[in-house]
Amino acid sequence: YLPSPISVNVPPCLSAYPPTSNSY
């Protein structure tokens, strides 16, 4: 798992499921 710029404020477990969950 790599911390994407869009999901930097999202926990690793959550950002690993939806790649573009910037609004999560």
C-alpha cells in the first residue's frame, strides 16, 4: 500500500480499499 496524495488524510486500511476515497 502506498499513501496517495488524494487519500493522505485517510487511514491506510480505508485508502487501500477505495483508491480514490478522498471524500471518505
